[in-house]
Amino acid sequence: MTNTMTKPARVAMNGVDVPTFIATLGAVDNQREIARFTFRANGQWLAGTHSRVEFKDFYGACSENEHNQTYAIEGDHPEVLCGTDNAPTPAELLLGALSACLTAGIGNIASMRQVELESVACTVEGDIDLNGILGLDPQVRNGFQGVRVTVAIKGNADDETLEKIVRQSVARSAVFDVMTNGVPVSVAAKVG
């Protein structure tokens, strides 16, 4: 008589429906084209440096999809940069996107590894020299010169496992990839 040990089934954890996640991975593995998505952001100028961007729909899983509701964010510049400080700067929103992407990845990866998280806090800082944007020094780039991320994570696993979860999130982050590897961007002006 042979005793076989079976692994316990992975269960939902940290707000992630792990069985559905596993099923989704299997479906994508069997039909790779459903993994191709196009996300959209539709922005409108409000006044001065203040704008509003809406996220209503996207293409994914081989069809057009709508969010449960239209989401919106606003961007502006602080008064010291001739704005009205109605919202974060677009550069700050980029830092926020990196934080949100890494944090989401940590939640998913920890759940897949059945690590119960107690807390995750992601702090992102970016250094920028406005001499570039203002056109005062052509040697200074317009964007961030450096970005630092600190992730404070607590959970029911040892430090090495928690560190691996953070590293895996960085390795799989779409926003980290765009920020560190770049991506072609085309801009078309429709006038009139």
C-alpha cells in the first residue's frame, strides 16, 4: 500500500480569488490571444494646468469591455509651478501608478503562494530637475532622473519569502517595465 501526499488546494486569500486566478492562468495558457489587452485613458483640459482623465472601457479577452463604472482622475500643477493645485501632478500620478502596480502584484503573488499578508505599504519617490521641462537647460532631461521604491511588507512568512514576493512583483510589473525599458509612444494632433 502506497501513501500519497497531496497538496492542499489553494484558497482565496488577501482578497484574491485564487481558484479563479488559477483557472484564468490555465485559460490564457490554452488560448494565448486572450492575454492581449488595450487600455484607454481619455483626457480633457479643464483650465490652466488642470485636466481630467476618464477610464471607461478597454479591449481584452478578445472583446471590448466596460468598467463597472467610469473612473476618473485629475492632474494639475501646484501653485509654485503656476497651477491651481487641484490634483497631483502628472509625474506624481506616474509614481502612484508604479506603487499601485507593485502593490497589486504583491497581493496576487502572496495569495498564489498562500502567504497571508498583514500589511503592504509602498512608498515611491522621484527626483526631477525642472530646468529640462522649462527649456532652460537642454542637457537636463524632462522626466525623472531617478525613482526609488520602498516596500514595507508583513505577513505570515519568513523575511526571505516576503522579499521574494516583492522581487517577483517587480519582475512582473507592467508599469515598472514601461518605466525601466521604455515603450514606443506616438502622438497625433487632430486640429480644427
